[in-house]
Amino acid sequence: MWLKGISLLSAILTGVFCAGFALFVNAITPMVSTYQVALLASISGFLGSLFAQIVLGRRT
């Protein structure tokens, strides 16, 4: 049960980071292409996952 809680917290932290990242990107780029959106989403997911692992103190 504990592991499920950690996984859920990690997912929530990643989602919050990605939402913040999206707002930041939206503020600095008025229009982006579909490929740029896909690239930014990939970067956001990658950085969000790293952020969650650092906050939770895990290295996987």
C-alpha cells in the first residue's frame, strides 16, 4: 500500500510540474507548431519526472 501512495504522489508532482511548465511555455511563446508542442510535452514529462524523484528523494 505504501508503494502505491508513493507512486501516486510521484504522478501528482509530475502533473503539477508539467502544468506549470506548460503555463510558462504558453507565456513566452505566442504560437508554436505541432512538432514543437510534442517536443515541449516530452521535455515537460522528462523534467517533471526528475522533479518528482528529487522531491521524493528517490533514484530509480
